[in-house]
Amino acid sequence: MVYTPRSARHGALLAGTVAVLGLLTACGNGQDVHSNPPTTVSGTAAPATDTAKNPTSAPSTEASAGTGAASSTAPRATASSGGGTTPAAGSRCHTSELRASVGRNDPGAGQENFPVVLTNGSARTCTLRGYPGAAFVNGSGTQLGPDPKREPGSPATVTLKPGQSAWAGLTFSNPQISGAETAAPAALLVTPPDERDHLTVAWAGGAVPVSGNSSSVSLTVLSPGTGP
């Protein structure tokens, strides 16, 4: 048996203890030289999102019920069938919504009296108020005689449902009695109140006064109906 001095045994024991502690420290710090590096696996899945903690992190688009279209907060506009803005019900009648006609002559006391009729041809209710404009023209569109004068009257708003009419009296003295110079118009141009565009009506009422004595033509305010 080999005798080992006590000091040598103590040094060997201390060295072994230090080695064990170093090994444990290395393991605790994760310094494992034998561990493999992470492996990346390809795939198509998107990163997972914890929507319970962050519900706005994964927005989605839902279909609107009954439409099949994606819901949106953007305002929606509705276009009219003509591509423009549809007039509100009860506003004034526009030329494009009206039809014009001239009724049968109702002569009396040397006067010729024709009802000028405006009919609502639109699908909405609209109004007329005041005097229409009128002018006789020949076949080339040249005006014959001066503009008609306005008979005194109290304008009232006439409400026209679709298909309803309003009329104004067109009056002049019989040229054969008054001796005024005459012309045979091809048409009467009728302009609704507060409008610029006119409607053209073929004139079948014979000669009209255009100059000279008693050549004035007059118009009355619009009233409901198609004539007196």
C-alpha cells in the first residue's frame, strides 16, 4: 500500500469539487455544446394571433345579410334613372316633365279664346304658378308678332299629380273685325313658369294678329284643369 500524504489527498478532493461545480454552472447557463440548432420547417400557415387578448389584431370582412356584398362603412349613393338628381315631390314642374297642347277655340264678343294646357307627364307631383310664356312662330322658327301681354290676375299655386293639367287663356281680337295685319303661324311656343326651355305645339287656329290696331295677344294666369 502506497502512503499518500494528507495534504495531497486534501488538494485532490478540492480539485474534484471545483470540477463538479464548474460542470453544474455550465449546465445551468444553457451552454450545452451537444445541443442541436433550431430547425425551420416551411409551411403556409400565418402566424397565430391571440384575438382574445387583442381582438383588433386580425380584422375580418363579413358579408352584409341578404346582399352578398362585403359590409362597409362608406356612404352609399343612389342615382336616378336619368343619371341626375331626382326633383323632390311638390317642387315646381320643369319643362321636361310637361306636355303642352292648345284646346278648341271658344269665340265670343269678337274675341278668339284658346286654352293653352300644360299636363304633368312625369311620375311625381309638381306645381305650377303664374303665367306661361307664349310666342307664335313660322315654319323657320321666326317669331310672328310681339310677346303676349299678361291679363291682370292673382297667381295661385296649382298642384299637379301625374296626368293632371293646368291651363291659361290665350286671347286676341278677331282680325277680320279689328282689321289687324295677320300671319298664319306654324306653331306656338309655350314656356312653363320659371323655366327657360319651351314646348312646341302645332298651331291649327288659323290667322293671328301680328301688327296694326288691336293686334295684342294676351294670356291669363294658370288655373287647374284643361279649360273653362
